[in-house]
Amino acid sequence: MKRPITLIALSILLVFSTFAAPKISFFVELKGPEFQKLFADTTLVSQLVKMKASLRVGLLDFSPERAQTIQKLNQAGIPVIAWLLLSEEEGYWFHMNNGDKAAQRYADFKKWTAENSLKWERMGIDLELDFNDARLMVKHPFKLAWKAYKRLYDNKSLQKGREIYQKLIAQVQTDGYDVESYVIPFIYDERIAKTTSFQKLLGLVDIQTPNEIPMLYTSAMGKPSIIPAYHQKGQPVALGITGGGVVIEGMRPRFMTWEELSRDLLISNQYSSEAIIFCLEATWENGWLSKIQTMDYTQTPPNLSLELKEQEKSRKAMQRILVVLDHPFWMTVGLLILFAAMIFVIVKLIKLLYSVVKGKKIS
């Protein structure tokens, strides 16, 4: 009799765990004064407390306004994760060539934290491309292409960057902080392909941390199948973009609708117990916080089986491309041979057409 009762109890627990609402967290990426202004609204603070939400705060500056607001959040009992960022001139995000600047930024962060008695749940690092490359992508794409091509041969910078960041993470852990990283999901294809070409092409650095959070932004990366394809077991899923974020002149990102965000929340809840939404300020302005809090997770998520098959094909194709890019010299030789062959064929066709036309004139 005990066995059937146990099985029934386990089944009930499984059903409820499937439909349970995920833990919600938000990225916040605002300068000090705007950051303080956002949380001047006590309604927002109360809403976050009710939701038991945590915040990942982008540290664009170490201003008095930011320190005062963090203290306010600490007092309210809202968990705050320090999301380290650099100035735009220094690359903004952490990449292959700014490890020294990131280490100095962390030293400044420690001093600022001690001076203001701030409390942090965790330390977050954002491993992306150089902000200056993002600008170049818009203004001078051919210059960026040449720069990226030359980087394919640069193993030293990648190795040096990796060593600096490994030391930095070790230091952060020694200081008592748990570490998490926000990563471009395609880095997992690089690991499968066992290459470094994706990192060198974009100037990234792949540093594995205890907590890796893939940025699965369907507003930027298309179909929601990226969520089941790239989620990491036992780790949160980052969803977005609802609005906000750093401004890159000439680039206009597409923002999510509520229907898209609620869809992604349903999908991600099948794979992860925590969803991190980018970003809080836009979600609040859109009036979506209460919708997230009262969302019905018993709804059936969309069937992504066909999309996942296409996603898998795309991933395998990308992995093959990464292997080719990992041998830039031979790739270049192959392209030159192909280009020479095309020129040879075109010249032959032109000669053939010329002889045909000339023959007609003579006749």
C-alpha cells in the first residue's frame, strides 16, 4: 500500500514542480543618476520584494548615487549581483584585449564597496566583443572584417587574455565572491568544435566560470528554439531584450513584445528554475512586472520540435565553419585558388563568346 501512495505523491510533486513559477531576476544597466531615479519609486522596490526578485546591476560608474541606491536595495532585502563593466573607450564588456583594465576595475570596485559598506550576492562578468568593434561594425564594416581576419592568426593575445581573466576570477573567489559569467551562446559550438576561431574572430575570451549564463535573447537571435538548444543544465536562462541597454550609434535593436516575453518565460521554465530578464527599467516602464508576477505557468508552451531540428542543422554547419576558420592560412590559400579558378573560367568564357561573335561577323 505504501508504494502506490509514494508513487502518487511523487507524481503530484512532479506536476507542481513543472508548473511552478521560476525565480525571476533582472539586469539593470543605467548610469548613477538614472539608476537612483528608477528606484526612487517605492512602488518598484515593493514589487520586487513581493516577487522575491534579484537584480544584476551593471556598474557603469562608482558614483554616490549608485552607492546610495545599492544601500537602499540592501536594506529592502533585495539580492544584488555586481555586474562589472568598463567605460565604452575601454571596450565596455570584457574581451580578449582588456583583461588588465578589468583587473583594475575590480580593484576599484573593492575599494568603493568597502567605503560604502555595500553587500553583494555574487560577482558577474560579461564576456562579449569589444564595444569599439561594435561601433566599427556600423561605421566601417570592411575595416572590421580586415581586423577580424588578422585576429585569426593571433594566438598570443587570446592566451594572454585568458591567463589574465583566470587570475582575476581566482582573485574574486579568494575574496569570497561566487562568480558568474554572461556568455554569447555560440561559444558552446566553439567548445564542441574544439576551436578558438570564434573567439579570435570577435575578440572574445572563453573563460569557464562556476555559473555560466547564456544570453538567449530571441529579440536579437531569432527563433525561441535557441532556449532549449543552448540552455545550460542547472543554470539560469537570460531572456530579452525588453528595451534599454547600451546605445550603439547607427544600430537600432528590436525589442520584445509582451507576447514574446511570456512565450520565452514558458519555454525557459521547462529547462531552468530561474529566468533573468534584460532589462528591469524597460520591463517596469512597459508595465510588465505585475504580468510576470501573475503569469499562468500551467499554459502549454509552443512545440519547438521542428525548429529544434533546424537549429541542430545550423549548429553543425557553424561548427564545420569554425573548424575551417581555425586554419586561416589554408583557408586563405583555398579561397585564392577558388578565386583564381573563377577568374580563369570567366576569361575562358569571354574568349569563347568573343570568338563566336567574331565568327558571325566574318560569315
